[in-house]
Amino acid sequence: MTSIDRVALHQRLARGFWDGYAHAPELKRVNYPDEWIFTEDAVAMSPAYSSGAEFPLGKFLAESGLSWSDVATIDMSMYWEHLPDLRIVTPLNCIAGEEGFAMWQRFAGTTADGRVLSFQETDIIRTDEDGRICRWEFYFDTEFCRIVELVTGLPSPFTWDDYMTKLSSHVAATMGA
């Protein structure tokens, strides 16, 4: 893959993320493009979860048999119970390079009582030489933790295990798993 090809891929990955979340409430699904491929040893990291400890995302996906679109949809469905129109509300903002890309966006949604809640998210994604995602860092403003607490009941700081337990409970409650 040439340098130009890698930058173009990273721009498409960012566009796919944006499209997936901007249109998700109408589709009731987050659709990622097929090019969103993770290495088996891919990790996710966010200071909001476990004080920045890495989560073995690639291993989780391999063991669960779920696609990233499936995981994102399950996650968003938990938020949609409280913010049914939660989506990206800013234009695509992306800087793409040879080794990955960074993007930043604001999500917003409306509660049943008419309050608009929003948070800022910044993502830094690195890919390997084949264009597969190997590291995903995501950073949030303080409003994100307040929304997580509203949706999951988890006070900040919370751990990956706590969050994944809430997500599993949501799946069991809504999908009869």
C-alpha cells in the first residue's frame, strides 16, 4: 500500500465513522464500512475507562464473533433508551496521515424531558502496514462521564469491566440473551 493509498484509506475510515453515527438514529444501527478491520491484538484506550488502561479490543471482537458495527449498535442502543436521537452533530473533522488519523466530533441527543445533552469526542486511530486498526485512543470532555452515569448508572471513574458488564446486561435485557 503506497503512502497515498494509506492516507486515502484513513480518510475513508474517518468518513465511515462519521456516516455511521450521523445517520444511526434513523437506521437504528451504526454501520461501519467493511474497511474497518482490526488486528487481533488491537487495543482501545481512553482515560475515561480504567484511568487509561488498555482494553484488548481485537481479542474481544475475535472471541465474541461480533462485527464492530454490531458492537457499536449494541452500545448506542443503550444510549438511545435515554437519548433517542443521539448522533454526531458536527461536520466531519479529520486529519489523516500515513500511520493513522485523528478525528473530533460532538455527539448530541435529547432526553424525554427535552434537555439536549452533548459531549465532545476526539479519536486517534493507528493502523498497521496493511491498513488494519491496531490502536484506538478516544478522549471525551467531562459531559461524557455524566451521560454515561445517566445511561448506565456507573459513576466516574469506571472500568472497562464495569462498562462491559453494563453492556452485557443491556444485551440480555433487550435481546433476551
